Amino acid sequence: MSKATEFREMSDEQLAAELQQTQRDLFDLRFRASTEKLDSPSNIKRLRRNIARIKTIQSERQPAVQ
């Protein structure tokens, strides 16, 4: 799941859970990268972008402060 449209279809609770899981996966991947060679280092970039997409969508949903 990586497209912004798929993230936009999720509820706020689902987005928060997805963000938490993606951050955990990124941490694990970075930890593995420091201790051993990764099978696909491009996964780090993919996870970072997904985190940015989720945070962007969450900030769009927040009411604008005037």
C-alpha cells in the first residue's frame, strides 16, 4: 500500500495505526541495515515516503487555524 489515494480512503484511526506500523518497520529496517546487509535497501526510501504521505494527509485533515 503506497499510493496516496489508498491512504486517503482510510479513517483517521486506520491512518494512525498505519503510521505507527510503518515507523516500526522503518526502525527495524534501519537496525538491520546497520548490523547486516539488506536484501533491498530501496525499502528504506519507500517507507520514508509512505510516512511522509501519511503525515501530509493527516495534516490536511486537521482544521485550519485562523
